[in-house]
Amino acid sequence: MHEPQPETVQIHINGKSVRVATGSTVAVALTLTEQACRISVRHEERGPLCAMGICMECRVTIDGVPSRLACQTLCQPNMDVRTHG
Amino acid sequence: MASVRQHSFDVLIVGGGPAGMAASSTAAAHGHKVAIVDDNPSLGGQIWRGRSFSSASKRAADKTAAAWYRKVQNAQITHLSGLRVFDSAQAGVLLAESQDGPNSQYGQWELHYRKLILATGAQERFLPFPGWTLRNVLGAGALQSMVKSGLPVAGKRIVVAGSGPLLLAVAAYMRAHGAQVVEICEQASMGQLAAFAFGLLASPERILQGMQYKLQLLGTPYRTGCWPVAAYGTQRLETVVLSDGRRTREIPCDYFACGFHLVPNVELPALLGCHLKNGFVEVDPLQQTSVPDIYCVGEPTGIGGLEQALVEGEIAGLASTGRVEQAQPLQRERKKMQSFTERLEKAFALRPELRRLPDAQTIVCRCEDVTFSQVREYASWRAVKLHTRCGMGPCQGRICGTAGEFLLGWNANSVRPPILPVRFQTMAVAPAIQEIKSQNG
């Protein structure tokens, strides 16, 4: 009935490929690989704070679309994620 | 290219957490056209987050979740996922923008409704302290959400701090996922909590729940009257400093999960003109707000947790589809829960020492990097926005505004559309609503 799900999914963060468990959000992929989501007005590195789409700290560029929320976006095969945008 | 999509429903529910799931499956039971609109990829809100639960599970909480997912699946409900509601075009019409998943065409959605049920949930309250902007300092519920969405924490050292029953749930969850929970730090005093625990005798399920946490947390210190004063690290967190008002301790850790209980998400209810009382949406015994045909359920009406959210959802589902009599037994149940909500609020009331958490250089508004010294001289939310840009960034004051309410007494409840940042293309396609009006008129 269901197609067997691959257990991991590969995405690209700033051109580098990263493999995470299927069902992981982009915020998880960034935290796991110890990368910041964005650089603040005063040049601080920032990562997720609320993880529920409210604080907007995790906004990144995904497949060319800026300001997408990493915490509410699931990793899809070959997704292109750009941080610090 | 942006486009406008129009859909009409008898009952529209905003928010796909437990309250919204209960409301929608109850409303849909009698053939009404029902939809849930939610900004997340899947149903379940922050607590269930679309994970799979088994009805054969030994845990009562898992069984409850499984039962509600099944009810929603069996009902005829349209689930609009990944859509953020940002404005109300006129009475009976909400505007939403797609952002994720299969609906990712970044168009505007017009959602027409006869009855609206607001189940917008709550967020954690964050209080600024030196170092809170470092990476790996997150909300307590936030770290749990990250783990639920795939973040492995096995072997990681985690300090859980802040306030509220959520801290215990989060710590137990982290332990179950192999993390080393170094300690749990609750700002409320033992005296405050003891009064709360005594009141719990009225509600046996909650005591059981509490004991389960205790068993799972064996060996993890639960310190009351203790709060965070700083976090250190180079870009990323390395240590946190905790205080009990007399002495401080510095503890190394990988993640700092820190949230000060919950605040309701009332932006949309406020935008729609629903009357608020003490920061919560005022509802009658049928969950109706002050605005005709608009109901509100779950945390926005009072921080009462899962069981209350489910009951309120069912009541609104029945009331919005004209089955008021069937709602009566549920109303009695809800009334019993109300006192729990009130006790919860007292037990976890924030101590005044927390107003001194930020120092002059601590960033209060993370979007615009506005410091405490820049904002503390302003007595009103309006003034601080005008003069410092605090609260003017993409989160629109959801983080700094709620902090400022406690720290400086701001009233940050004034809302203006759009209530969330919206793409320019989405805003540029507004006229469709006028066409419908002229066709109907």
C-alpha cells in the first residue's frame, strides 16, 4: 500500500550536502550541523528560538525563496537552503 | 506568479492543534463543510505535531492523541496546511498566504466562512537575559518541538529553566530521548507550587501525569526558586548561570531550554475585534466571543492545557453547528477545569526579580537588535516602537512585546494588519474580494 519511505533525506545547505532523518525540519538540519540561520543587525549569529513560526529567527532562503521559516519547513530531497541571506 | 484562491466553508477553524482538531471533527459530524487552516506542515499543534500515535499504547496520553487523529481522518474536513492567516478582508472572510508544502505557490487565499472558530494556541514567554540570543538557547517547548521534528539529543547536556508545568514535560521528554538533563530550574517558589499541588487533588489524572514525570526524571534535580541570569559562549552556548537570589552557579551545557510559561496567541482574535480580558479572549459558556459567529477555544481563552482545549473545541464544534443542547454536559466538564487554570496562573506567577534579568546591553528586540538601555525609558509600546524600532521587525513584537509587558508594563496588544509579514506579491493581489461582493449584491 505505502511506498517504503527512505529513512534519510539529503539537502544542500550553502552548497554542502547534509543528510538528515526523513521528517526533519530545515531548522533541525541547521542545528544538527551547528550552523546559524541568519546574521542579526549587529552581526550576531542566530538560530531558532521558538521553533513554532513566531520568532522568525530561523528564516532562510529555500529553493530561491527568501524568508522561509526553517522550523516549519520539512526537508525535501535536494532542497537548496541558503543561510545568512 | 501570485494568484488568489477562494474557498467557502460553513465552519472554518484557525489552528490545527488539539482544540482545532476537536472543534473541526465535532462540527463536521453533521455534514457541514468544515476546514482547518494551519501554518504548520501537519495537524496536532505543538504538542502532537503530526507524529503517529497508537491506540494500543499503554500511555493514556498517546491513546487520546490517536483517537483524535482518527476522528479527524474519518470526518470530511479540508485541511489547509502551511497557510498563514494574515488579515481579515471583511466580516466572513480571512486572507491567508501559502508558505510550505503542496500549497507552495505563494498565492493569496480567501477563506470565506459562516462560522469561525479560533484555535490559535499559545507561545512561550521569553524573557531577555545576557546571552539569550546565543545559538542553542531556545524555548523549553521549542527544544522539545525540535526533538519531535527530528533533532537527536542523545548524550547532550541540557539545562531546562524558566517556569511552568511544561518544564517537567520537556525534561522527561529529553531524558526519554537519551539526553542528560543536568537540572530543572523553576523560578516559582516551593510555597507557591505547594499550594498548586494541593489543589491538584481535585484532578487525579493530572497527579498521575505528574508522578510519571517524576519517575522518568529520577536523579534530575528540580530546583524551585531558581532562575537563569546569563548564558555564555562564543556565538554558540557553552555555559549558563543560574541564581537563587543568594548565590549563582555556572553550569556547562549543550542546549539551554528556557521558557517562562505560556502566553496566548491573541493577534487574530484582537484583529477581528474580539473582546480581550486580562490578555485572554473573553468567551461565553458556548465559547462565543464578543463578535457574532466567532468562537474561540483552547489557550487563547486561558492557559488550561490539553484536556481543556479538547473540551472547548468540542463545545464550539457543537455550538457553531446549532447543537447547543448536546454541549451542556461538556460545559459542566469545562467549568470544573476552570479552577485548574486559575491555580496554574497563581502557582507560576513570575517573581519580580526577573524584571532585573536584562542588563543595559542585553538585546530585547531580536529582530532589530534593540537593547534594554534603548527601550527602558519608554513607558508605552507605541512610544518604544516609534523611537527605537523595537517590535517593528518580522516577529512584530511577539517576542519583545510579551517580554516588555512583564519587564516594563507595556500594553503590546494593539494589532494592525497584516498580523504576520506577507510577501509583496501576496499584498498586490487584493482586489478579488470586491468582485465577489458585486456579483452577490
